[in-house]
Amino acid sequence: TFSRVIDSSTELADGAQFLYRDAGHQEEQARAIGDYQILDVLGQGGMGIVYRAYQTSAGRVVALKLIRPERLERHSEEKRRQIELRFETEAKSVARLQHDNLLQVYDVGVEKGVHYFSMQYVEGKSLSQIIRDAPLSNRKAAEYLEQIARAVAEAHRNGILHRDLKPENILVDMRTDRPLLADFGLAKLLEEDVSATAAGEVFGSPPYMSPEQASDSASVTVSGDVYSLGATLYCMLTGRPPFQAATLVETLRQVVNDDPVSPRELNPAIDLDLETICLKCLEKEPSRRYSTAEALADDLGRYLRREPVLARPLGRFARFCRLCMRNKLVTTLASLAVVFLLSALVILFIKNIEITDKNIEVTDALGKAQAAQKQSDRDFDDLREVVDKLFTEVSEHTLLNQPGMQTLRKDLLTKVIPYYQKFVNSERKTPEMEAELGNAYYRMGYIQEHLGSLKEGVDAYRMAIDEQKKLLADTPNDPQANEALGRTLNAQARILHKLHRLDEAADFYREAVACRNDLARSHPGEDEYRRQLANSIMNLGLVQRDRKEFSLAAQQFEQASLLRQGFESLGPEFRRDLSRGYYNWGDLRLEEQRLDEAVQHFEQSAVLLESLLEDSSHSLEDRYRLALCRRLQGDAASAQYYDELSTKSYQQALKSHEQAMESLNVLIFWNPDVPQYLEEYANIELNLGFLLRAQGQREREQELFTDAKEKFERAEELFTDARERFSKLVAKSPHHFNYRFARVLATKEIELTLANRTDLEDRTAQTRQLLEEVRQKYQELQTEFPERSEVGVQLDQIKVLLDALNASNPTPTPAD
């Protein structure tokens, strides 16, 4: 739980000699082709062979590509000429292209009837080799494809199509990790009047070709290469091409007629935006794809910068519909909702059956009533199963972190509550239902907690604990029952902590620690149990920190840190917990004014959160945590600056606050109506304004008046924007203390910033008048919220400011 919302040998290889003997050539031809000494075979495709060779004249190792001799010998003279023409086209095409992600061509020639060209030799692997064992991460796949897409765009600008884009034709330099596009064997010069590809012929690799290329390669446009780029991205993310079948014909049929399986069904770790980019490339209709490879590269760039991508529809309804089409989860939710409603109707129908025929025999009525009761029981159990599935999908799946889906989640959670209530209040419980009571109460508590009904959540968690302890008394060695109890104890402590009932929260956390410690000791190989134990220990430390028991809190954090050793190599949840631990260390050190350590711990937490966002860029929770982490890092660095006037601290604080605002900007773009994001953004604007104004005051004292003016102007802009944001929040929630307090504070800080400027006329009168108005507003808040001590602090500050103004510039009084 986060504590605040606040980088050669020239010996000949036997392989090359063997291949050439098989092809009917003399062995001596295998050793040399013109200026090139063949070293070994790098690979071969449908038309060519690529060798690693040594160019004697240049003294360098190159990649040497030749037309496969057997491909020529099996064809007629006319067909051989077509193949040679296509090969010459490739050499001509590649030779005229210059791009950092294209293999450089050195030489083109013919030796004893053998066509060849030499090109840059790359120490590395092809993408197909790299992804053989496992798909690439989201960010790595996007980085590689963005670069390749820009190389393809450069080829298109020169009138050249590739027509055989696939992982095998992309090499990755092992020294620089730079992807390089190779093999323009099927490239087509757009400006030529006569194509080497006859109409109706199909060239390319079926699993990666577009539907139009699968029908007629002669009609392919730049959109075909865009499709193949998407197919390559699909393979990088899932480990397989979009279409693959036992036969060539069936593969081509799928390419033309079928929709690809959603990448996220094959690999749930794929980001939604990256899947959307991929599927946009794979549209059957060319007009619905990216218009150019450069447009695709630009969108991948946006994804990598964590900006909204153009492939994502902006409207909520359109976004939800697209999610339904591409995300199995939403479809499942829709299906569950239908079953949910139908089951509810069945229950209502059965429940309201009335026997109106008074002449029915008593025995028949009893038999029918018993049958109806059994059917009702079955329907009730079926409905409970549906509700459980719906709860699991809504509360635990990644849909929670999809932009714009928070309102849907809240509505669905709210609708689940009455059915859990019916379940726990039912008088006709089976033994199985009795065993499920604790889980049902826990879920009710979870829903109430996440809907903000904390007191109701406490009651539900308490009932869950009672039922789970009863169950555990009968099955004391059941790990699932122990895990469930530990989870509920931790949840009860968490919600009590939110209610500031710190002593009770500490007691429940200690009980959770004891329960989870027993489970971890009896199952030493289970990392999940160790993770849960570390969380409860850390959470106990959070309570102790809030009780100002800093040394005890540090002991708990240290113990949790020891349990979390090795978490970096485990899954996202483990790394997320590790990030939370660093965050809480930073927060504790900030409380203790150990500012260097605080800045360091916040940095460790932020780095982990950024790595999580590389794999799942739409995790709203992780992005919000990152914003909070950077904000507090900025606060710690600001405190250092105020104490030491260190330029390093100033730059760190400035950077951290701007990083926090960057993260919140993304969240606000996705969810513009979430008050939590707007409030946090405005708070950071206030803190950044304080920092800039302090630096401006320092520069003014150093007579750096131009620099000082820039700082004051920027601070004023920030305070003004913060006031506008808080005004909008007050308009929606007029009785919210934090919004009203911060709005008045921003108003005061705008005037104090203007008063610091030496390039303006004297503002003493205006400042005095505005401070009086601010004092009045604070007095109103104090009357309405007498328990809020921060109001009194502000009133004391205003009194000091007014006294200073009056002493230096007394208000004139009229004569008698």
C-alpha cells in the first residue's frame, strides 16, 4: 500500500564447398568469387545464398549474396532471365538506399555467369532467431519495428517496395542492438513501366503477406509493406505469425479471409495500444491501415514516449466498442452481464410463483414446491457462480487499468453487492455454501472499500474473518484457508488505517503477519507466500510511521526488504511490491528529514515503476504511483534546496516535479474527469511554483534580474493554473475542504509572487487588500472546519505578512 495520494578468420569453410559441389559447380569456384574469398554459409532463401566472405581488395569481411544456381538450371532461358532481372533489381534497389537501418551495399557484379552483390556484414542474429525461444517485450518490439518502419519509409520515398518483410529479413547487430533490414529480393521499382512480376503471380512469404499480395503480387502498393510490418510486429510480440497452417493454400486462404487472433489472447502481457497498432496494420482493407510506413513509425514513437497513439479512438463509446472487438475480457464481461440478468430474472420468476389453483391436491403441491425449491437452489448457485466470475473479471483483471473504464468498473461493482448480500443472508445454505461464506463477505468488503464505503467495508471484513476462522478450525492445515484469512486480516488492517484507527490497524497487521509467517514457513518454496508476508510487515511499518514511531517503522521496512531479495527477477507483482518498499523507505526518510536517502529511495522506486510501464504502459495504478513517487522525490530535493541553496538540488527538484506532471498529463488525457489526477497535478504546480519563486528570489539578490523575472513569471503561471484547476474542482464538489483550501492558497501565492517582482509598480496596496480577502476566506474555512490545523497556520502567516506591510507602509489616515 502506498502511503500517500500525496555494445577474421579467412579460413575456408567446408559448407560452402559442399553446396557448390551439389550445385554442379567446380570445387575451386567455391573458394573464390571474383575479389571475394568465401568463408562460410550464412543462410539461404528461396532465390539466393548468402555467404560470409573476405573481400581481398578492401581487406574486410562482407556478406556476399548470389543467385542459387539450381534455381536457374531448372528453368527455361526466358524464366532464368526473369529471375536474374529480379536479382538485379534487388541489387539496384538496395544500392541506391541510404539509411541507418538498411544494410549498406558495397559492390554489384557478375562472375562467370554468377550474379552477386556484397554488403555490410553484421555480427548478430535475425529477429526470427531472437524470438525463437520467447517473444520480445512490448518496448523492445516497438523500438525495433519503429526503426525498421522508418527504413521502409525511406525505401518507399525512393520508389521501392520490399514485398518480403518478415523477421528472417531483419538482422540485429549484437554490438549496437540496431535492427537492419535486408533482402530486397522481391523489391519492385515503382517508376518502371514494365514490372518483373507478371500479373497474377504471387511472391513473398505467405504468413506475412497482405491479402492483396496473396492474390496478385503485381498489384501491391506501399500498404502491402505496412501490412507485413504489422505481421512482423505480431510475430515479435506473440512468437508466431498472424496466420499459419499445415499447407500453403490454407495459409493463403486464412490471409485473405480470416481475422488474426488477438495478440493479447496469445500473450496477455501485450499492451493494448501496441496491439491496436499491430491490428491496424493487419486490416484486410488497405485504406484502413496506416497510410504510410512513416505514419506507422510515428505512432510507434508515440507509444514509446508513452503518449496517446493515433490508432486509439478518442471517444469513450468508440473506445469501449474497440475494446469489445479486440479484447476478450470485455466480450466476457458482456456475456457475463447477459447471463447475470437472465439468471436474476429466473430467480425473480421462481420467487414470485404463486399457486392460484386452490383445487390442487396437497401432495402434488408439496411435490411441486419441493421441485421448485430444488430448482431455485440450483438457480441460486448458478447466479452466485456468475456473480463470482463477474466480480473476478471486474475487480482483478487488467480491465481495471484500461483508460476510461473506471466508471464502468464502479457501476459493475455496485451491481454485484445485492447478490452477495442475498447469498450471505440466505437461510438455505448447503455445506458448500457455508464454506464460501467467508469469501463472500471478503468480496463484499473489498467492493465497499473500493467504492469508498469504508465503515461498511470494515463490517464485511469482520464477518469474513469470523467465518474464515471457523473454517480454519476444522481444516487447520489447509493452505488456501490460511491464505484467505491472511488476505482478509491484511485488508481489514488496511481499511482501518485509511480510517486513521491506527491502534486497531496495527493489531490486525500483526495478526496478518503471524498468519502469513506460518504459511511462508510451512511452504518455503512458495515465493507468493513470502511476498504476502513482506507486504503485511511493510504495512505494519506504515502504521508505525504514521504514529511517529520511526525507528520501529524502519525495522519493519528492513525486514520486508530482506524478504523481498530476488524479487527483481520475478513477475510484475513482485517488482511492484519492491517498488512500494523503496517508496515507503523514501517517505519515511522524508519524514525524518534524511533528504539524500529519500531522493535515492524514490529514484529506486521510480525506476522499477518505469520498467513496469515499459511492459504495460496503460497501467493507471502504476502510472499514478510513478507520479506520486516523482512528486515526493521533487519535494525532498526542494527541501534540500531550501536548506542548502544547492544548484544540484534545484535541478533535481525541477526535473522530478516535471516528470510527475508528465505522468499525470497522460492520466488526465485518458481520464479527464478523475478528480484525484486533477488535484495531484494542481498540487505539483503549487510546489513547482514555490521552487521557482525561491530561485527567482535568489537570482534577484544576485542581481540576475532577467533570470529572476523569468522564474517569477513561470511561478505566477503555475499558481494561476493551479487556482483554475481547484476552482473547477470546487464547482463540482463545493464542500470539499482540500479543494477550497488550495484555491485560496493559490490566490495568495499569485499575489506574493507579483509582489516579489522589481519590474512592476509598487503593489503594496493591492497586496494588502488581497491578503485581507484571503484572510476572510480562511476564517470562513476555519469556522466550517475547526479541526483543520493548516488553516490556522495560514492565518498566522497572513497576520505576519500584513504586520510587515503595515510597518513598512502604514495605511494613511484621513485628517480630522
